[in-house]
Amino acid sequence: MQSAPVIFLAAGVAALACAVATMLLAQRRAARRLLRKLECAVDDHIDRLVRVRAEWVRFDEDGRLHSPQWEREIGRFLDGELPAVLDARDLRRLEADRARFVRLIADRVAAGAARHPYYR
């Protein structure tokens, strides 16, 4: 008779593990969806962003990037363009990890500038 509680306990642990795995999978899927939306929004505005980056980005004599204006432009892009393509949940996720998304945008625009012959 003692095996019945053990079976119920094992079933409960397995159900909990499945619920946690499902939740983590859903979060991962939502993060990938947000990243795709962000990449599409950057791609839709890439020409303007590359031009603005070329105007504001400067490197010091040690080769370090120095451009507070460019960082502000990325902030304006996040605040101005993305609310139109993101839902409320995605916007909350974006704000929770804003620094990461700023870096992703900066990297994507830098890659776009590297592909453009004028900015090489």
C-alpha cells in the first residue's frame, strides 16, 4: 500500500516538470518571435539607420566607439517605431531587457553599414 503514495508523488513531479518545460518553451518561443519582429523593423528602416549611424558614430584615437547621439537615435527608434509592430507583452519584454536590444540594433545596423559600399 505504500507504493501508491510514491506513484502519486512521482506523477506529481512529472506533471510539474512538464508544466515548467512547457512554460520555458513558450517563453523561448516568444523571445524568438520578438527578435524576429525587431529584426524586420530594423530591416524596414535600415537605409535611414545606416545614414544616421554614419553621421553620428565616431571612434576615438584608441578605436573605441564614442557616440551618445547614436545611442539616443536607437532609443528613439525603440520608442517610436517598435510600438506600432509590437504587442503589449513584447513591449514589456523589450523594456525588461532594453540594453540587450539596443546592442542588437546597433550590431545589425553596423552590419548593414558594412555591406553598403559607400560606408566601407
